[in-house]
Amino acid sequence: MSDDQSAVIESLRKRLAEVEDTIRAIREGEVDALVVGQPESKQVFSIGGDPESYRQFMEAMEPAAAALDDKRRVVFANSKLAGLFGLELNQVRGRAIADLLHGFNGSKLVHLIEAVDDPDAAAEMQINQADGPHYFSTSAKRLQLGTTNGFAITFSDITEKKRAEAAQENERLARAVIASANEAVMVVDLDGVITHANAAAQSIHEKEVIGLSFASEFPLVFPDATGLMQSGDLVQMAADGNSIQGIEALFPNAPRVKDYLVSAAPLRVANDAIVGSVVTMVDLSQRKAAEKQQLLLMRELDHRVKNTLALVLSISSRSASGEETLEGFQKSFTGRIQALAATHTLLADNSWKDLSLKDIVAAEVAPYIGEATDRVEFAGLNISVLPRAAVAFGLVIHELVTNAVKYGALSVPKGRVRVIEDASLDSSQPLGITWEESGGPPVREPTRKGFGRTVIARSLQYTPEGGATIEFAPEGVVARIRVPREDIQEA
């Protein structure tokens, strides 16, 4: 053994002898006081022949603390620990610590004591007190109580830290919720100043609004409030504890969207205290556009219904004057109304936008030729027309079809009809359509002019360039139809 090692061992023996002598002196009452700490911050505890001095030492400790014997019963405890469980000191002493921390906390403390030799062992506990839950960081160390091995347990209050962390997390979540909202969201404090705003709110104003007055930066107009309410009143009512839901507002100074649905609610924090208000602004531009479109459609529908009823009355009157029997009137009137309904159905299916001439002809001839689609030949006709022309053109084709079925090409199996678009006309002229029959019985011009010929001639004459003429050539009827160029829907 080297001289250095011998010196270290001798020093340890001396220090051990000093410790043993100090412990003996304390037990026998020969020590009057115990000095704890550094010279600049030392504390002096008097020591007598009883454990009172040890209790004074524990009482001076900042955290709640207890000394446990090897059975994990409380030998010493300070008043902070007793107060932790709402007990007096004499009610704590001698009790098993697990009984004081019953349930989940008791199990955690048992596991902590079992891992006492692990330097990283620690546990967090929630203990409910009069002012709400408190949180503690608990640690355990070995302790020598005379000749008995025990444990020292401390409970450090970390409630303020936990609350600060929770507040910070809530703030982070609140910011995340505000940022992810599609509508504009702003937080306004009790002075009416904007403290938080998401990207949607910034885009309304196109400048940084945080730190500015909500009333001055968002001078909203509330049409239904008769001018009595302004932006400042909105946030003030929310700050007073009132929730305002879904008020339509106009933002005249907005660079783009002007119409909004505005709501405001009080911002409440701990103890239900109101610290400001939360304002949301929902873009109403699409809804307003839909309302305008709906109003336009209602007016258009009213206009079309009136026109259609007038047309029905005209068809009824002219059909009655052109027929000699009730049966004949009923048949001709019903056919014309059905033709009108067929065109209306096509228009309704196409949202009253436009129809191709080919679809109109196909719809009118279908009830008469069924599956024999080769009896009617189309050339061109892939041109769309506006609703006014579609209705008139449909009535003309209906009269030509019924005439062909009764007397012309479609009255015999070998008869054929060609419907041809005149592609030679330029855009300054009305669109020409030719109805040409062949293969039917020889044709002679009727001696009597019925209402059907009037329908053909007049249906498209709502403009000077529109109309139709009919020729009764021996080999088959030829009708030349002129569709007004203004009703052609350009591709």
C-alpha cells in the first residue's frame, strides 16, 4: 500500500470517528446547537435531548417533507406535509405514507420508494386542495434514523409551473385553431385592439392589423341595424358578456369581398373572467351571388310562364277556329301542347340555357316514327339556339311532322324526310334550315289554309329576319325555315 493511500484511509478513519462522536454527543445532550449551510447563509438549530430540534430542521425546509421508518411509516413530518392532506401534525405521525396518498398517488409513491437507489427516480402527483388541484414533484432518498434505515420524502409544489405550461399550450392550440380556420378570426382585447388575427383576416384588409383598433380598421356597416350599431359596439357587447351570432355586414373599404356574416363572442379565461372578444367574419360573396341568381331565375321563370300561358291561349283559340269538330280541336290542340312540352322538357334538362336544333327535331319526330330513325335524315343542325328560338322552332317542326304523318312522306313506309342546314349563308344572315320530303304521295297545295300553316309562317317572326315558308311541290313538301341570327348560341 502506498503512502498516499495510507493517508487517505487514515483521514477517513478520523472523519468517521468525528461523525460517531457527534452522533453520540447529540444523543447524550452534549451538543447545544447544529449549524446548517454555508457561512454566509447558515441556520442554527438548537439540539436538546429530544427530537424537537430535528422537527425544527424539517419545518425550515421549503418543500413538504417527511421522514419514514423502514415500514414506510411517518416518523417526522413538517407542517407543510400535514397541510398537504388537510391534517394536523399529530394526525400524520405514525401513519403509513401510502394511506395518506391513497389510490393512484399511493401506488406511485410505493414504486418511487422501491426505486430509491435510482438517481433519476421521481414522480409527479396531483393532489386536490381547497383552491383546486395542485401538482407536486416527489422524490425519495435513503435516510439513517439512529440505528434504523428509513427514507426521506419531499413534495415540491410545481403547480405554478404546470399552470404556466398549460397556459402556454392552450395559447399554442388557440393560435393553431385560429390559423387553421377558413373564415377570418380575430381576438380583440378589452380596449378594442386586435391582438391575434389569422391569415384570412389579414387578407380582408391586405395589411398587418395586429395592434390596431378593430373599430377603425373594420368600419362595418350593418344594414339591418338601421345605423345604430357600429363595429365598436359589436366588440363592446361581446366584452360585456353577450354573444352576437350571424349578423350580415357590409365592409365598404374591403379591397375585394364586401359582404360578410359577422359574429362576436366574449373571450373567457380562468375563473370565467372576460379578457376580450373573438370576432369571426364569413365571406358571403358566393351566397349573395347565389341569391341574385335565384332572384334572376325567379323573374325569368315568371316571365317564361306568362309567355307560355299566352302562347297556350293563342294555340287554343287558333286551333278552335281552324277545326270543325270538338274531336278535331282536341286532337290538334293536344298535339301542339305536347310539342310545346317536349321543347320545354329539353330546355329544363339543359337548365334553360340553349338547345341544339338536331335535338329539337329528334324530340318532335320521335313520337311518330319510333325506332325508324332512318326515315329522317339530318345534315348539320349541330347548332345551339337560345330558349326563345328553341320553343318557336319546335312548334314549326311539330306542324311539319304532323302534316307529313297525315298526308306526306311519313304517311307511307317508303317516305323519307331530310332536314338540312344551309351552310352557305354567312353570319350576317339568318340561319337557314330546309325541311324536304320525298317518297310520299303526290302533293297538291291545300285549298284551305289551316292554323298549322300559320304556326309555321309566324312562329319565328318575333324578329323581322325570322320566319318560314312552305312549298307544296308534287314530289314532296319543302319548308324553308329562317332562325334569327341573334338567337344562335355561338360555340
